[in-house]
Amino acid sequence: MAFGVAYERAYGAQAAACLQAVQGVVGGLAGQFSNEFFDSLAATAEGARILDALREHEFARLKERHARYLLLLFSPRLGMARHQSEARRVGRAHALVGVELQALIESLALFQQKIRDEIVPLVAQRQRDAVLEIVERRIYVDLQAQAWSYQRVDTELALAAAGIDEMIQQTANFSDLVRGVMRLVGGLDGELSALFGRCDTSGELQIEASQGAAGHRYHEAMMTGLVPKISIDPSKPSGQGPGGHAWRSGQIIVSDAWAIESRNKPWQALGTELGFRSSATMPLQDDTGKTIALLTLYSAWPRFFSTLRTSTFLNHLQRSLSHAVQRLSSAPVVPLPLRQKYRSWVTHKRVAFMYQPIIDLRSGELRKVEALARLLDDDGRIVPPDRFLPACGNEELFALLELGLEQACIDSEVFAGEGLCRAIALNFPAEAIADARCERAILRAVERCRPRGVGIELELLESREGHDSDEHRNAFLQKLREAGVRLAEDDLGSGHSSLLRLDKYAFDEVKMDQGLVRRATQRPQRALEFMLYLTRLVHAFDMRVTVEGLEHRGLIEGAVVLGADLGQGYGIARPMPVEDLAAWHRGFRHDVDPLRPRTALGALATYLLWDMQVAASPHQEGGAVPVDARRTIEVFIAERGLQRTPLADLLAQHFDEGHAARPRVRAQVIGHLTQVWHAEMGSGSPGLE
């Protein structure tokens, strides 16, 4: 910040000599002058809002500092560099507590006028003009330095907003998103602490992340009962605080004077000790306006969240973060203590790997196994992935991949020695594409497993890829392929991007999302139609299809009939330790015959496949039914003793009339077969074993 020679003359030996003579006058009036200044400031609307946010002892300290500031302006020893440094510090404080720049200019003008009116007349006549010129120049230097701090605070907020926007665009992992946003927000001046929470299935708000030492202590106090947990329930006293009001109203709730507002009373004693002076509670909403998460920020400065610059930042953060959280909101709620515990267990390698067989659905041959990570708790018990994976960010996922690769290298000797299978599959987060660390770890594992004849396969998880160029991604994947690594797309059907990636990457295989398959329990038609049409789509891309979630014989039969290549699920085998695989392999029998289904799901799959073929060729003579399809279903009807039922009559009619009967009969046939399926499920039919 450059100033002319005229302003530099407000400092130095000549200015010091001039000001030395008035020290007695200024020193005796400093306290009185400060009182009168704040009386004038309190008479303005902006000044009153600022002063009302202060507690009594804080106001007293402010007046003391203001009196010292008056002495500083008149100090003979004050240099320009020191003055600018002090003014920037004061300007930052003013910006953070909500003093708008226009109000600052007006208060300094008032300050200058009171010096003219009340102090300069007490100075000797011959010195008045010189003293007034020096002080007014110093006030101008002060204003310029404080204005610089205001601009700096604006820049920091703008950079934080840009950083958060970039993180939202690049991050597809819920844990990384929340932790990253909390770090960026906590990095703002104002000594920010923060809490982020969502409601669990019981409707209780669970804190999933905290920021800052004070934020961590505050959350710990809630968990131990020292202060109430934040609640959204209006029937509870703790639900009447800013958190509850923000959740229900959908509006950002700001507390300018957190430590003295009555609505914060249940938390005030501890919060005041931790230095909370203002807060902003921000509800994050989905597209329908429903609150789905809560972000609460705490500052050590009163009125920190009430400035135009900060409120603009908060509104922007609410909009952008709401969209991001909604996009990733399928991640289950995991309370912060558990999140921290799970991440710690991954860091300390308290991980065991189980292997789930994947078979050829036609021959029953064991084709490969999937390595599935499990955590070990303090008592050595297994923690399943649906509990700990939602707490993992990309670093934890990479650690799990690296541990899985290491274990696969060790266990490949068992697979080779027992003649079990020739491939081990591991989950691979899409964000790790083009990550040099992952590339090195994978290629090391390939080299170690190759002499044993065991290959590595990677199942690319459904998520948003990083922002590396297509060239880098393709080069990365090509290097893996050249090393013999096979690639599969995991969870096809779980999101629209998974369909787009079929064309983007040259996968060797696709795994159908087990969430689609499990719909068969209540909506078998939908589940089987997804299986049918996705299988045909994948085969059109010349890729193999693995169906996950085959939990019983009915689903296995459906997958076989509809042409899926590979199968995985509890109906085939549960995940097991490596030492149990050989025994399972010796005892496993795959006796599914697509021409003789033993379950209603198998029969329904046969019917849907035939119906699709007839609909595609409606003009073939008489709507003829392929002999195998009709015979297959008739055998099922006979073996179940259903020959004299409406189902048998409807099937015969549809088979005879082909496409012509389709609009009238199809829904009824599906309905009757669904009823048979539900009866099988309810009776525990042997066909489902």
C-alpha cells in the first residue's frame, strides 16, 4: 500500500516533536472521549446493532481498546508501518463482526469531528493546525489500511466459495465431500467450528462430522450428555433451538449474539466457554424443499454471519451443498464416533478378507471369487461393509484396495494349489482411475499372482470419475489391460451414468446391481424384466453379464433362463474365509435346468422371454410358440398340479393366439404366476432351497 510524501510526514521526528507537547491533554481525555464516542455511535442504527451483540464486559473492553487507539493516533513514537499493521488487524476485526465499510467511514468521520471539536481546541493555538493535519492524515492512513482488510476478507470468502464449488464438482464420495467442505469452511477467519448432521431411520439427528477443536469438544459433550443433543423434534426443549427451527423452516437461522440469546440457553454455558459468539444454522434441502441435512457454523466473533458478504456466502453454500448432498444422500447415516472408529480400523489394517464364489450359470463351474473386505472390531468380531463403507473416503477406499491386493497375492497360492479358480475380483473406485498409486499397487499384484496362474479383475464401482482427461483415463486402463487385468462395471442399473459408461469404457464384463434383483421378493416381474433387457443390452456390447444378489433358487433359475452368464449370491455361496473355499467347492452342485424350472420365478422368466420374442415378431404364422418354451412351462404347471387353474387356461390361450392375445392375457398370466411365487415364498418350498 503506497502513500505520498504528505502522509509520510505524519510520522517521524518532526511529527513526534509536534505531538509530544499534547500528550498530557490527550491522555487525560482518552476515557471521557471514548465514552462520548460510543454514545454517539449507539445513536445510529448500525452502531446499535453492533453494540447490542456485546456482553457488558466485552463492551467495557471495547471502550478501553478504543481509548488506547486514541492515544496511538497521537503517539509521537508511532511509525507508518506499525500503524498500517495495527489498522489492518483492527479492520479485519471490524469486517468479521459485521461493521460495514460505509459505517466504518462514517464512524471515523465522527471520530475525526470529535477530535476537532473536543481535543484540538485544548491544544496551544500555535500547534493546532499542525496537530490536526498530522492526526487527520493518520486517520486517512488508518482508513485505507482497514479498507484493505475488508477487501482481503471478501477475497477469502470468494476463494472459499470457489474451492467448495470445485470440491462439489470433483467429489463423488459422500465422506470426502463433507470432510472437505468442513475443512474449507473451518479455514475461514473467525475461528470457525462446525457440525454436520443428518437424521437416522428413527428421525434422530446424528452428527456425522465436526470441525475445529471447539467443534470436536462440543460434539463430545453432546455424546456424553453434558449438553443436550441438537434435536429437530419440536416437542423437545432441545428442538426449540436454532437447529430445530432451521430444519423445520428450511431457512438459515443466524444468532448474532449466541452467548446471550435465550433460545441457546441449553447449550450456552459450554458454548460460551468454548468461545462461541455467533452461529449460523443452515438446512440443506432436496429439490422438493425437504430438509435432508443440517450444517451449523460457530464463530468466535459476534455478528460474524450477519454481514452482507458472509450472508451471500452462506446462501451460495446452502444452494450448492444442498444439490451435492442430495446427489450423494443414498449414503447411510453413520454417527461421527463410528465414522472415526471405522476409519481408524482401516488405517491400522484391522481388515479381514472373505471370498464369495462367482459361478458360470450354465455349467456351474467356479469362474472366480470376489474379495470382500470386513473390519474387525475391538473384540475381533466382523463388521460388515454396509456399516463401515459409508464412512470411508477415497483414502480409506484406496487403503482397502491395497490391502485386498496384498491378501490376494498371498491367497493366490491357495487358489492355484487347490485348483479352485483362475481369477480374483476386487472393487475399484472410479475416482482412482489414473491414480499413480493405484496403478503401481495393481501392477505389483499382477506380477506376483501371474506365476501361479491367477489373474486380477477390477470391478469399477458406480460413482463419478475424477477430472482427468479421457486420454489419461484410457492410457491408465490400457496399461492395466496390457498387464492382463480384466475390467468389469459394477452395479449396472444403479444410476444413469453406469449405462453411459458401457460405451465409454471397453469393459470385459458387467455386474447387474443386486438392488434390481432383490425386487423379485415383492415385484418379480420388474426384477426379471430388468434382468432380461439389461442382459440383452450388455450382450449387444459383446460383454458378459454377472447377476449379483441371487439369494435363492428362484432367482438363480430366472438368471439362467434369461441368458445371464455368471451368478453370485447367497443362493450359491456366502462369503467365506479362503480356507473354507476348497470344502465348499467339493460339495457344490449346480442342478438348475432351464428347460425344467422348479420355481414360479423360473417359469415366469421363461414366459417373459417367450413373450418378448413373440412381440418382436408378431407376424409369424399363428404366433407360433417355440416348442421348448411351451413345453417348459407346461411341465412346470403339471408338476405343480396347476392344470385345472385359470393360470393354465390363460397360458394355453396366449400360446395358441400368440401376439393377438397379448394385450388381454399378459398381465393376468404374470399376476397368477406372481401369486404362485408368493405362495412358494410363504411356504418355504423345497424348490427355493
